[in-house]
Amino acid sequence: MATTSTNINVRVDSEVKRKSQELFVRLGMDMTSAINIFLRQAIWKDGIPFEIVGEQKPKRRNPPQAGCLKGKIWESDDHDWFEPLKDFEEYM
């Protein structure tokens, strides 16, 4: 089965084009290959192949979640271990 190809004309900011071409060269491909990858991924995922979000606001760090494991008090997100509480009732 022979495949046919077609041209797509797209207008982009010249700086976006320059920076993306530099990126694709570093990745070992050209603009056509990169666009083909994007289009094939969009078809495969049946949508945009990456998350589209609004302007990023500074991330607000949630307070660490405390837990207990074998008598040791710890915080989530790989925080340091605390010494075991000698008398837990003191702190309640």
C-alpha cells in the first residue's frame, strides 16, 4: 500500500521556530520529523499528547503529612526522621 504525503503550512513566531529547530537538531531530528511525531501521538492518544495548563502559579507547599511507623514519627516527602516520642501523651 503506497502512502502519499501532503504539505502543511503553519505560521509561528520566528523565535519559536529558531529555538525549536535548535532543540530538534540536538535530538537528532528535523522540524518535519518532530511535527510528524506530534501528529501521530495526537492520533494515538486521541487528543493533545501532553497536558495543557494555564499560567503556572507559584506552587504552594502543603504542610507535611505526619505518620507513624514502628514507633518513629516521620513526615512525608522524604523529610528527616524524628526521634521517637518518649511520652506521646505529653504532646496530645
